[in-house]
Amino acid sequence: MENLQRTKNIFFEEVAFQKFLKEIELQNGTAMLIGGAVIDEIQGLKIKDVDIEVYGLSYVALTNLIEGLDINCNMVGNSFGVIKTVIANLEIDISIPRRENKVGIGHKGFTIELDEKMTPKEAGLRRDLTINSMYLNLHTKELVDPFNGLVDLQKGILRATNEQTFIEDPLRVLRIMQLLPRKGKSVAKSTLALCRKMVDSYSELPGERIFVEWEKLLLKADQPSIGLEFLRDSGWLKHFPELQNLVGCPQNPVWHPEGDVWVHTCMVLDNAAKLRAHIPEKWKLPFMFGALLHDVGKPSTTTPELTAYGHDVKGMLLAEIFLKRMTNNKTLIHKVTTIVGLHMRPGQLYASGAKEAAWKRLHNKCRIDILGWQSKADSAGRTGRDVILDEHKVSETCFNLFEKFGENEIKPLISGKDLIDLGLKPSQQFGVILSSCYEKQLEGKSRKDLLYDLINQI
């Protein structure tokens, strides 16, 4: 068993955490780090989520121990045997070993049996993949690896820990979708075969669980296209018809030498991941979903001549349908559909030599810097292009104008109060007048000029 004495995560040296470990040891218990945190520790990465399984102590004894340390905690309950707490500003889930038996349909169709006397190997049988079934003894820093997960991790193989328990939760297929580009290189043939057999169990999954896995793929993977190709290989792409329809949808080879819309979308999505660090936090997920769905309107608009006029507008509804199956987040849906509907506009405005007023109108619909990054990712989604190194005049124009326009919509310089101050009485004409003033403002007129025009019109 490998020993990981040289931890890079100073969290483990925190006084409060060491006191917690000491108390467990005094009561003849053993605290094991489990899940993705073990992989991060092995790879020398910063741990973000800490999951600890405590062996040798009952749930009651564990809760009493934690309460005795005066640590704030949230008891999820005896049924799950999980305690949520925070130590040194890091969220921690603390649990005791449990068995899960499939008795019904869906993620709630399990009975839970807590058993502090289980061994890590017995408890690990319920975990999804061998790389997630490794344990780190937090007292000795010894790696406990009952299913040879370290070898699979080093080879980049995602393999089911236990084939019988793996098929009990279809979400595990989508976990592979987002884990493969992040932690692996390939899926074991036997595990891929399991995933293909589980295709029809997709209906058991609630939308919110599906959404979480897509979110991880889009926000954490450097090459999200690897996850998309896994969906295709496993047969699960059929559950996302807006994406499946991209496969085999032809494009004009003059403009798209890379191939069909599926290939192009995979390239654009990977480009977006390379640009993701430049995107403001609240726009990251909309930006990535926008890249994923930007061309979903092409299959229904592509002609025999290989044109796809109107695919941007058509794609808005399809993107909305895709997202609504897994989330009710109206803000996210609005941002994504707006990006999809406008992703062509920066290129069109630049090619036509549009005046600044047209760019201002576009900016009022969606932040022009976000559309600039989207255009850059889209443009480089072709054979021989490099999204980082290639010059892209369209996006540069967007970024320069964004610096000038600012983050928010361009506010009107003339208000209803100004009209009243000029002696006009409120009426239905106010809207017409204010709209006219705003259009002139976008064309470049100052507040002083607008007021002068109004005075001359009265």
C-alpha cells in the first residue's frame, strides 16, 4: 500500500482537523478520505470537496464526538449516516460505511443499512468506479486500494468497481461522461458494455441530477468533446436528440472542411473550454452551453445546397427544450438561448462594416464581449484553426467596443422627466418620443443635442 506523506493540502494540518482525527483515534475509529479527493491528493492537486468515511464508530458515537468538539454541523440523518460540517472554511461530508440495496426505480429506490463494522473493501462495492474506490487513511497517510484503482488511474482507465451495483444507478453513465475527459483516457470495454445495456434506464433519472453532470462536464473538463463522444459510443446520445441530430448533418466543405455539424460542435466546445477562464463567473455556464447548442438549429434548416439560413433563430427554441428537460433556471435558459440566437451577429456586423449604433443595439441584447468569445470559439471550430493563436478581428472588435460600452445595457440619456421639464404633458406619445431619442442617441447624439432637438420640435 502506497504512503502519501507529502500532502500538498495544508487543510489536513489545521488544528481543528487534527483534533477531530485525534478524537476518532482515541475512540478506536479510523477516518478515511474517499472519492475524488483521494485522486486530487494522489495527483498533488488542491482538494475542493472533502468526503470522509469513519470506520469503527456508530453514527450516534460519531455525532456525539463531533458535537463534543463544538464544530457546527448539519445532521443529514440516520438513514444516510452523513454529517455535513465546515472546518477551516472547507465543507466536509462525514459518514459511516453503508450498504445500499436496490428495491425500486430511481435514485430514491434504495434501502440504506449503516454498518460501522464494514471493511473499506466491503463498503467500496457500492462505489461507481475503481478510481473512486480508493481510500486514504488520514491517520497514517496510507493508501488503501482494494480494487486496484491506482493502476487504473495511472493508465487512465475508467472501470466499474462492481458490475452488479454499477447498473443499479444509471447516473453513473453520466458521471463517466464528465469524468472521462477530466480523470481518464478510456473506458474499460466491460464497463462500456454495461453502459450500453443501461440505455433504457435513463428515464429513472430526475432532470436536476442530469444537469449536475452536464455542469461538471462543461465547467471542469478541458476537452468536453471527449464526454460527448462517450455519449455517442455508449448509445446514450439518443436521450439528447438536439445533439444526436447533429451527427451526419452536412456542412459546406468550403466553410467547414472539418466535417459535419457534430464534428464542428465538438471542436467549438473544446475551443470554448480553452477560453473559459476569460469569461465572468456568472456567464461561464451560459457561455459553455451556448457553445454546445449554438448550431442545434442546423439539422432542420440545412438545404440540399448546404445552406442553413435561420439556424440561429431556430436553434433558440431547441436549446430551450434541451435545457428545460433538466433545469428550471430561467436566467440560465434566457442567457443560453440569447447566445444561440445571436451567435452569428458579430460576424455579420463586422462583414457588413456596420456602424457603431448597430453594435450598441446588439450589446443591449447580450453582452458583446460574451458574443465576441463565442464568435472566436465558433470561428476556430474548423480544420487548421487555433483558437488561442489565430487573430480574430470580429472578436477583437467586440472586446474593444465592450470596453467603450461597459458591462450593462446602454441607458437612455433622455427620460420622461426631461419631457415633463420641457413642458410636455404625459401621453401615449411619450413612448414614441423617447424611442426616437434613444435611436438618435445610439447613432451618436449627445444629451445636449437631443434636448436641443426636442426644444426645437416643441
